[in-house]
Amino acid sequence: GMEIVEGSVGTLWGWVMFNVLIAGCIMLDLLLNTSQTSTSAAAKWSVFWILLAFSFAFYITYQHGADAGFSWIAGYVVEKSLSIDNLFVIMLIFKSFKVKARLQHRVLFWGIVGAVVLRAGFIVLGTAIIHQFWWVLDVFSLLLFYAAAKMVLEHGEEEEDLMDTKPPLVLRILQRFIPCTTEYSGSNFFVRSDRGMPMMTPLFAALVVVELSDVAFAIDSIPAIFAITTDAYLVYTSNIFAILGLRSLYFVLTQLMEKLRYMYLGLAVVLAFVGAKIPLSHWYHISTGTSLLVIGSILGITVVVSWLAGLRDTSGIPMSGKDAAPRAVVQAP
């Protein structure tokens, strides 16, 4: 097999097959989930995507050994759990743009296609840089500590940021070139004005903001996966698999958000652990199996603790402060 990226298990055949598989999955998702999906259907799809990912992990283990397999699963688990945080932000974007539930799936679909393309670019670039300059990994490790701290300190503030009535800067720049209508026009991203000029609908504006949140999010999450493995093929395939099921996961999560209240703390600990792994590796090598166990345990404990806290709440005592009921959302013009 010919290596495309140096020091990678991905052969040319492996890369081609994977991208064909992904294109197939995206088409399948688009054809079968055309309208607003019920939570139970979304849950079934989420299980399907996760099973598909683990079948792929099995294939990687079979082809390239346990270490590659464990790295892949660790990358996938970290990426998938971080994407939950991203989905929470997307949920707030939809609220602030008042995007109706039946239109959300369209924005999510294109948002995910955009994310796949964007990630591919980030990862190819990241791999090239890392193979040239190893010290970049230490920079990544600092980025991860920063991301972990930010996650804990700014928890609950995304909501306030999005309540800010000014639309994001990029959107304001975009509006200079393409005027924006205030009215939604079904599922259209663009409409023609009376003078025949193309105008973007708030739906397209929401898509732009979703893509921007993904860029910001990729800057946090891609270093995390490179800290686990620097193999471009493993990084790319696990990353894309984690993004693939996001649309179905979104509709499951809208129901579960309340029950995952401490998720951000668990994620921050995972980021800190993954960040610490890099400088530690100069002295002590943590095996991939151990990393996977640590990451799995942290997330498992977080989910259980959140769930128990949820049970305690059903006794009807409202939480104070940031965990109180969400405030009404001001729409961005």
C-alpha cells in the first residue's frame, strides 16, 4: 500500500474507500431524513451511526493492530463528546435566529457537510505542520489547557453572548455584500428581491453562524485528537465519524440537555488530561488503552452524576444561578 501522508496507516485505497463510504452515508442521511425527525427515530439513527463507527474501529484494529484501534476509538470518543458542547451552541444559535424546528435539519445538514470539508483542511494542514515541527504538539497542549479553563469559566456565558442583540461581525460584513431579508422564505437560503437581486434569508445567516461556531470549535477539538494520535488517517476518519451522526444526535440532545448539566465539567477534565499527555510523554508514555479507559471513566462519571442531579431536581426545587431555567432569547435582527 502506498502512504499518502507520511507516517500514516492510510493507504491510497483506504482514503478513497473511506471518502466513498462517507459520501454514501451523507446521501443516505439526506434521502431518509428529509423532514423533522421524531426523537425515537433520531435515537435509532444515533445508535446506527455509533455502531457504524465501532464497526470501522474494528476494521482498523483488524488491519493495523490494537494500538491503532484504541487510538481511533479514543479520538472518536473525545471528538463525539466535545461535539455535544458544539451542539449546545448550535441550539442557542437556532433559538436566537428563531429557526423553526422543521427547518433546523436543513441548516444542520449543510452545516455538517461544511464541517466535513473544513475538518479535512484543518487536519491535512495540522499533520503537515506536526511532521515538520514536533514542538507544535506542545503548543497544542497549551491550547487544550486554555480550552479546558475556558469551558469551566465561561460556562453559561454563550447564552449571554448570543442574547447580545448585535449580529456577529462576519454576518455584518456579509450583509454589506448580500442584503438580508428579515422574513424567512420556507427552506430557502436565498430569495430574489423585487429588483431581481439575490438576498440571503435569516436561514442562510443562521447557517453562516453555525459554520463559524464550527471553526471555533475545530480549533479546540482538533488539537485534542492530535494529542491522542498524529496519524492523519486515524485523526481524519475518527473526526468525520464523530461529525456524521451529529444531526440525529442533535434531535436526541434537545430532549436530554437538562439531564447532561455537568457535561461541560467532564469535557474540561478530558481536555486537561489529553493536554497533559503531550508534555508527560517526554518522560512517561501513557498507553492508548489506558488513555481510553481514563477518558471513558471521566465521561461515564459525568453522565451518572448529571443524571443523579437531575433526579434530585425532579423533587421540584429550582436550581439557582446558571442552572436555572433558560431565559427568553432575544432575536438578532
